[in-house]
Amino acid sequence: MMTRPRDQVSAKERMVYIEEHISEPHPSMRKLQELTKAHESGDMLSFYDGTVLLSNMIKFAGAKKCIDVGVFTGYSSLAWALSVPEDGKVVACDTSTEFTDIGKPFWKEAGVDHKIDLRIAPAVDTLQSLIDAGESGTFDFIYVDGDKLNADVIYELSLKLLRTNGIIAFDNSFMHGHLLKPEDEDERQDVSVIRKLNVKIQQDSRVTAVMLDVADGVYVCGKN
């Protein structure tokens, strides 16, 4: 393991410094962020620093076709839609309109609602339908922040849909710290699934992957 210089500050102090030096969000993103945080399920909101990092990756890659697995209130879908060009698109996957309806007015306010194709169905079904429609190898970026129990299937379908050098980014790769501890025989099923997937990705020659200490851990995989 690489030896790193000893840090002069705590992790909390470092995070405060990072947050003080991050670019301001788009006005519509800020409004949706604040509204979502006030919601009883607001802790499901994607972290802003991770969203900015991935938005930059989308722009650096010149991505036009994206998939967002786990829309919630539409915050991440909005971020990706703002990051792709005018002729880009984001296929947004969720199983209910209960939360996605919260974000729709902000998609429209930001002028990107025409870029977002909301599919209300299990993510596995939506991804398979894209493959069946002949869209394998045409997507540039896929973000996975939902349906943890099917994460391995989503990973395999995503690899089919991605072009070479396309990116899959899995959120919650730390599972709120559970994966930084030894496996427990009573471990939650979703934690166990992500634990196994993390090992699989690290050993998978089909991708070049790095896990980032951003938000709750973001596993970024480039398709070889």
C-alpha cells in the first residue's frame, strides 16, 4: 500500500475546506437540492461534490447519451442533462413517479426537460429494452444510485450498453461505512450484494476502475 504524507488536519476539516472551494450550483439545481433536503427522505439526495465531479467527467468525455439509474427527485438527472449538449439525452430510470414528479418542474425551469427521457419501470427492464432496441455500445455514461439488490445485473447490462471508454459510476460504494468493516453473517442483503460487486469490478479485465473517496464512495469504471 502506498505510504501517504501525514495529514495536518482532520477529515472533517478537509471536507469543510473542499465545500468552501466548490463551484456554485446551477440555480435550478440549488432549488431542487434545498427542496429535497427538506423532504423526509432527503438523505437519499446525491452529494453535491460527487455530482460536480461526475458532471465534469461527462463534459470531459464529450458524452451525449447517459443513463441515470435511481432518479429519486431528479437531482442527478438534472445535473447530467445540464452537462450534455443540446442534442444529448438522459434516460432516467425509476419505478415510481412519487418523487420524480418533484423534480420535473426544475427540469423545465432549467430548460433541459426535453433531454430527459423518464422511464417508469424496473431499471433492469429499461436497460434490457434499450439493448433490445439496438442501442448496445452507444451510451457514454451510466450512473447507478438505485436498485442495489440488482446491482450486478445492472453492471452487466450497462457494459453492453456502453461504448468503449464509456463510464459507469456506482454511488454508495462504501454503503455508509459497512463495506469498510469485515463481512458479518447477519449482513443486510444489499450490503452483501455491493460488497461482492466491488470485488468483481476490481478483478474485471473489461473495465479500468477506481473507487473515489467522494460522498459515500463512488466507483468509477471505464469500459476497456
